[in-house]
Amino acid sequence: MAGLETIDLPNKGLLSGLELRVWGVCGAGTELPDSWLHDKITRIEVIVNGSQVVKSYDARQLLAMMLYKKTPHYSHDMKNINSGSAEEFFYINFGRHYHDLEYMLDLGRVNDPELRIY
């Protein structure tokens, strides 16, 4: 992945978490086919009000947080095969755990919520 990918979030409602599904292919003939998708994502951020950071992780930190909060990590990869596909799911919690219905991000109280992936 190169550059910045920005995804606008809804402007109203309550958000307990985000599920980010990442899929990629290892290029044929590359000298380093043994790589993980989470090594290619340098930063995942949730931004509100233009510049206020709500959550900011690199992919390894997010995996560690998922492990700490007992959120399952899904990974399907054939990273040792040229042109092999890989897929990982990441979960960003806004409460104490994924699908927490007591503590959530109120999107109606913020402006311009977005997800940024570097």
C-alpha cells in the first residue's frame, strides 16, 4: 500500500467499533515474498473535527490491542508463494471491547469523522 487512504465515516449514530478487512497479493518475482499485510500498513487512525485523533495505531499495535482485549485475529495468507493472496481482519474498539453497547463513539457530536490508513 502506498500513500494515504481516507474513508469517510457516517455523520450520525453510535459506533462501538470498526472492522477493517485488508486483502493483498504478493507480487510475482519479488525478492521478499515473505511479508505480512500488517507490516505494510504504517498507521491506522480515526480522526474527527478535521485533526483530532480518536484512535491511532500501527498495525502491530492494533494486533497487540486485539490480543489484549481478546478480539479474535483472522489471517488467511499464502505469503511464501509468489502471487499468493493474503487477507487480515483488524478490529478497532471504541468501547471496552468489540460490540460494547455501553461505551461508544457518538458520531453526532463530532464533525467530519474519517478513517485514515497509511
